[in-house]
Amino acid sequence: MKKTLVLGATTNPERYAYRAVQRLLQHGHEVVPVGIRSGEIEGIPIQQGMPAVTELDTISLYVGPDHQKAYYDYLLSLQPKRIIFNPGTENPELEARAQQQNIEVVVGCTLVMLSIGVY
């Protein structure tokens, strides 16, 4: 299973980040939800700030490019194997920086990837 940090996690069940945390858990993945407000999803607390996370496989982004810059160094310091840029989060600058560090860049949808078995 792939330990995944979901950046942009929220307690709003209408948001895709919320659904992604749910579906990742349903598929047996360990999830680290990170958002700007406290709360929980499926009993897992949403962490705030830039928590230390080890042995991370994937970062799934649900934060738009205008708000990503503050997270660049943090995200890259976690040394994930890949970063998924969900629709609306595409960011050529961060994508290039990730690729320079041999981090796989996926422009796609976490929910679709899970549903068709290619996560």
C-alpha cells in the first residue's frame, strides 16, 4: 500500500480532497491528511502546517498553484516517489522542481486512478 499525503484536506464531504482521503482509506492506503483547518476524516485527524512525514510514497495535491509556492520546499523535502497534480492543481514550476529531484510527476486524478486500479 502507498502512504499518501493529501494536501488540501478538508472536513467538507463535498470536496474532492475529502473524497480522496475516504477512497484511499477504502483501498487500504495509509493517509496523512493536511489542511488549513483542524478536523477529521473517517476518524483520521487533519494535520495543520507542515508535519514531518516519513516513508512517503505519494503526495496528492488539492491546493491550487497560487497557494502551492509556500509548500514547495516542504513537499520536496518529504522525498515522495511521486506527486499527483489533480485537476486544477497543475503547476509547471513545481512539476519541474520535482522532476529535477527524480520525483515522478503525474497529472491526473487520484479518484479516477483508484477507480480504474492504476493508483
